[in-house]
Amino acid sequence: MVSSIRDQTAIAGIGQSEYGRFLPDSQLKLGAKALKAALEDAGLERSDVDGVAIHLGWPLGVDYDRVAEAYGLDVRWVSQTWLHGRFVTSAIQQAAMAVACGLANVVACITAISFTRERQILGGPGDAEGTREDGGTHAESPPYGLTSPAGGAALGMQRYMALYGATSAQLAAVPIAFRKHALKSPYAVMKKPLTLHEHQASRMVVDPLRLFDCCLITDGAAVALVTSAERARDLKQRPVYIAGMQGLRSGRDEFIFATRGLGINQQPARRSPPDERDLAAYRMAGIDRKDVAGLYTYDAFSPVALFVLERFGFCGPGEAATWVQGGRIELGGELPMNTSGGLLSEAHVAGWNSILEIVRQLRGTAGERQIPNARYLQWATPWSDSVIFRN
Amino acid sequence: MSESAKPLPRTTPDGQPFWDALRARKLVLPYCAACGKSHLPPGPVCPFCFADRLEWRAASGRGTVSTWTVVHKEWFPAFAAEIPYNVVQVELEEGPRLTAKVVGLPNDRLRVGLPVVIDFDEAREGVTLPRFRPAP
């Protein structure tokens, strides 16, 4: 077995554009702003970037070659995922592996989105992804009018509610918590508090998901620069080390908007606590789950927050809807989640806004959102991929 | 509203017998000739034992709703007149699950575990879609 990648790489710089709706800038312009800010943050030059892990690309944007061409980069390593929450971890992992293996010295992880210009692909006749043979990857089934990732999230939550008696009012604790966090983020698109009454009165989109259970559709860009731990220590900022990782699980037991065993699509309907593979990131990082001071996830829809808690064993199968009540996932609670507001309330920068927030937290620069003494923070999704960061 | 504007299934050679049988108002499933298990969606090999030889056999057409949703947002103009409309996943008696819809039942009576039987939607030209009714 090869040696562990634990603590061998770090995020040395972060940058972002403004986040908003119908921003006048192009996707590439937003990305350029974020890349310049990240280089300035790290104290690096454009010429230091010799790898890119881009988390955009067709159908939601241009590909790696146009990115490199537009920014005048000259890179020797490229990874391209398309813009999905499931590939945030893949992009970070591939960047870290490329650095650790000597394929690149500095990898720019670049995400740039103009969702408000591209929204027609997010559901309906323009949703090419959901119209593929055998349906889409989120259980889309256009012949029956089921389209958009929201449909799959609804199928998952509906069954969860039936099995465990969870309610929409319980689910509301997730977007309400993230809205509170967003109110403390200067970058957040949402500026007003969300009450339980407003959540329950909001229009039903795809039952049981209401408007405020569905993430924002926004524009923005975020860049994180990954380099070796050694080099990061010589740069301007306190390094945020990539301490542990585990990959995306896939197979007939998995569905993107469900925990293992929930019984959606062809998943066996057989819940069980997390197994060894689900906890590998903790072992790589040399920590226990209880050492995690905050959890960050791809909250495209509120149920994702419940499912990730169960996937990683923060609570047992069927317990999450109860577990998240009483401020437990809010700043000051037992396990703050998505402390800058996530996709639900800060902005939909494909999860990278939360990666940047993790870095700010571990540098100790998160201001009024700061988790006191945060040492380990976890990025994770219900489909089991995860990265554990430390300072 | 135009039925013809609704999206049609995109099929592959692996699933063609499934759609051909539906046009004859029959629900069939691919079974593995080696291990005997059935699966959906129709694949190139048995996903359980990886054997190549698959056989198509009639399904009972009975199952239960394993999950459901009701769509309230207009995503497809061709579905606008039906909003709110349901979409369900049905766990067939044989085990595999099928995405479809339930007719003959108000949406507010949909529930996980509802017993259903196969029915056929022949409204779209050239293709018959499986749909379900509450079991009698």
C-alpha cells in the first residue's frame, strides 16, 4: 500500500467573485476575479499555477481548454468534472493527488457559474442530462414529467418521511439554520431571516419539498489553490491541510439523494449504520467523528443535510429529522453546519462557497461566524465522499 | 396541451424488448439465465452475477408504491394542464422498481406501501408507457 496522503497537501489560497443573481459579468469573468483574488491571497503568481481542476464545463459552461486559454495559463495537468455536488470532493481529491504525486505544484480548483443565464438546463425540455437513456442521474423521468434534481430529492425525502414519521416542519430546521448563518455572511444573497411559518407557507415545488427546501439559483465563482504542505508553509496564509479523504461510493446500493438502504431506485430497502468504508476519512485523518467541529455539505435541497448526518453516523438511521432540532446544527450548537449559509441561503457556487468558508474558519478569519477553536472541519455528502481539513 | 409534445423515453437496444412488450400491453422484465434474478432498468448483463445471457419474462404487474411525489412546478409546458401531477416509484412483486404514475386515485391518497396493478398509457404515438392503478 502506498503511503497516506494525510497532511501532504494544503489549500494555500482562496478567492471568489461577488455572488448574486443576473450578474452582468460572464462566467469566465467571474472566474477570473476569483482566480486573481486567490493568487493575491496566497502570494502566488499566475505562472505558479501548473494544474487546474475545474468544476464546470459542459453543459454548464466552457471546458478546461477555454479556461486555460482565457486566463493565459500554461498548465501541465488538468482534471475536469462537470458541475455537480457529487464532484466537489473529486476535484479536491484529484488536485491533492496530483500535487502529492508530483504531477503539478499548484493546482487551481476553479468553479464559475452563471446559473441565472443557464437555468433552462435545470429542468424541463432543456434538461439534456435528465433526458438520457434510462433517465437521469437524479431519477429524472421526463416522459412522466419528472425533471430536475429536485424530483429525485423529493422521492428520497418522501420515503424517509413515510418510514420515520419525519415532517416538513422538522425539515425546516435545516434551511432556517442556514439562513441564520447567511445573515452573518457578507457574501450571502439572502438577507432576511426565515421563520418556520414562512417555510411552511412557501409554495410546494415537488412534494414534500417547498420553495425554501430548494437551493438558490445564482451566479458566482470560487477558486481554491492546492499545493504541497511544505510549500504552503512558506506562503502568506496559514495552511489549511487536507488531512483525510474518502471517495464517492457507487453501485446498486446507492442513490444520489438518499442514504444507503433507503430504497430509492434500485437500492435495497435495508438501512444500516455506517460501515468501515463510510468512515475511512476519519481514519486517514487520525481522528474520531467527535473531533469534527463543523460539518459542511452540498445542500442543494434540505434533505441532504439530514442524509449526510446519518451517512456518517452523527445520528442513527431515521433520527436526523429529530436530531437537527433545537439549534444543534447552528453556530453555537453541537455541530454547526454550512456556517456561511450554503447553497440554500448564501449562494449556489456548487458547494465551493462552503469550501472557502471551511478555509476561513480554519484560518480563524470567519468573523462573527467563527467556530471557536475549530481544528478539524469536514466536507461530506450523503453519497459518502468526504474531505477532512485541519489547521 | 399536446400529448405529442411530452418527452418520449429514450431507449437503447438493451431495453427495446421492454418497450416492444408494452406496445402489446405486456410488462416484461429481464431475468438472468444464470442466477435467475430480474433487474431494472434493462441492462447489458446481469448486474448481480455479471452473466451475459438474459431472458425476458412476463411480470405479474402487481407491486406497491415505494415512494412518490407530486409535481407543482411547471417545468414542461406539455404537462402544465395536469399540475399538480404525481410520479411514483413502484416496487414490483418481482423486486425491481419502476418509475411511473398512478391513475384512478386522488393525489392526496398516495402513500408508501399502496398496492397497485399495471395499466397502460397509449396516448402517445408509437410508445406505450406503463402506469399503475390502485389494486382492486
